[in-house]
Amino acid sequence: MLEISSGIRHFPGYLDRFHQEAMVETIREIVSAAPLFTPVMPGTGKPMSVRMSNCGELGWVTDKDRGYRYQPVHPLIGEPWPPIPPELLDIWTAVSGYPLPPQACLINFYSDDAKMGLHQDKDEQDLKAPVVSISLGNSCLFRIGGTARNDRTQSLKLSSGDVIVLGGEGRLCFHGVDRIYPATSTLLKSGGRINLTLRRVTP
Ligand code: SIN
Ligand code: FE2
């Protein structure tokens, strides 16, 4: 485990190949019940380059008119999200240090040309719980800063099977994905990267 800065912990290779493959299979099943959607920015309606889905009692969604929020149903099919699978709950238990289980797992699918701008995760009411993030597939260049947008940032490469925890003083740090490195993993047959983000929403 590497402490990147106060409250930000990196577990390189947390999941071995066997567990990465099992996780991808689990995620494929979730996404077949809760299809990927293209999120758009509030206000402008500009589409993001990632595609998303969720599992858990709440899912993170965004659209032009109603903006960033959590809701219990899928925005396209109106059905409850599938439950968070036990293997993800186990990771949360092992690394979060938080007594309550996660309520939301955001599934981000990056094609090799997708990225995610610098942002804070602050749509949750419970900011005492950490954010636990799991990387699968191609590596990415992850950028992480402080709690102000203009704070100095550092960049690190996240590889398939890595886990990052944003907790404590790092809970509200700005972070984003600058780029995906194509063909750096054989886990996903069509390339790209999957990121799973576990969060507690309510105290
Ligand atoms: C996110 O901040 O929602 C995603 C981070 C990542 O893809 O590693
Ligand atoms: Fe985030």
C-alpha cells in the first residue's frame, strides 16, 4: 500500500488476474441488466466520453436538466439497480475502514480515447465514508490534486487490479483521468478500461 497523500491510499495489484476476470464477468452481468448510458453535463447537455451504469440501492446519474444526483432507478429503464455483488462488498470491508456498507457503485466504462476531467466527488451527504475505486483493463494516467481546483496535482498510472481509496483529508480532493494507455492489458477483449467506484451516500 502506498499513501499518495493524507487519506489517499493506493493498493497496486490488489486483485490478481483470476479475481479481475471474475469481476469483469460479474460486471458484464450487471450491465446486461442495467445497460450503459451516456451521461451528459448539467446545463450544457454535453456528453461525457465515458459510458456509465451502477449497482447498489442508489446510482449516480446526470442529465441536462436535473444535473448530478443519486437515484434508486436506472434513468433509461426505470428499474432498480442490481445489488452490489459480494466481491465488491468484500473489497470495501477490507480497505474502507468504515462501519457501514457502500450504497452505490458507479461503473465507468472508458473506451481507449475516453477521459474524465478534474472533479470532486461531492454529491454524497456522508463525506466521512471514503470513496473506494477499482481499476480493470487498460492502464490510465490518473491525476490527483488537493481540495482546491488550482492546487498542485500529481499524476500516477493506475493498472488493472489496482485499488485507490480517497478518505480522510483526501476525500474531497480533485481527481480525474487524463488518458487511457491502449493495449496495456489483455483483460478486456475490446480494450478500454472499467472503473468501479464504491460510495456511501447517506450517513
Ligand atoms: C471517477 O472519478 O468517477 C472515476 C475515476 C477513475 O476512472 O479512476
Ligand atoms: Fe470521481
